[in-house]
Amino acid sequence: SDDLDVPLERAFRDAAFKRAHRLGSVNSVNVVRLLVQVVHYFYAYLRLPEGDLRPPEGSSERRARVAVPCGAGGHLAAGLLAQQMGLPITLLAATNANDALHRLLATGELRAHGTVSQTASPSMDIQ
């Protein structure tokens, strides 16, 4: 949680304000959050020892492999932005029993799936 959460929660609880301004959200409601996460990817990549960068099979380009825990996909979206900006990384999306993002990517449909399972990774416990 950060200082932005309090006013955002207040705005999203106000039904009239939400309707008037057509607010909607999955998770990362502020593009600045995504951009900061992009910076984190570049920072981490630049701090890796050269020996940790390996080319994928059939390629000579040295890439970092990054496992990304995914709930609604904000961190993964930032990783994809970093890739589009030229960062040589391979992303591995990790999920838990609440596999909302995996189901979306596999089926192309965003639907609730039963109840949310409580796991050791509550930020990923979404439907």
C-alpha cells in the first residue's frame, strides 16, 4: 500500500463520482506505477553480473530471465513495456491457485471463477 491508495479507495467508493468520471480499475490504476515498475526492471537488469545473462535456445542475444508473480498483471505489464523499450528480458508469469490472469490469457475471457482461495501470496489472491 502507498499514499495513493487512500484517495483512490475513497474515489472508487463514491458511486456518483465514479459514474461521473467513468472510473474503472483492475489493479494498476495509475500509469506512473507501471512506469516506476519499468524502471525497476532496468535497474535490476543493469545490476546483474554478466555471467547471469544467458541466451535463449537458438539465439546469441544474452537475456535475463525474470519470474513475475502475477495477480491482475500490473508487474507483468510493466515487464512487457520494458521489453518493448528494448530491455533484453524473458518474462515468466507466475500464478497461484487464483489463476485469473492465466485464465484470461488462455481463454481470452475475463470471468470470475468461483471463490478466491486464501494463499501465502495475498496480493495474487484475486478473481
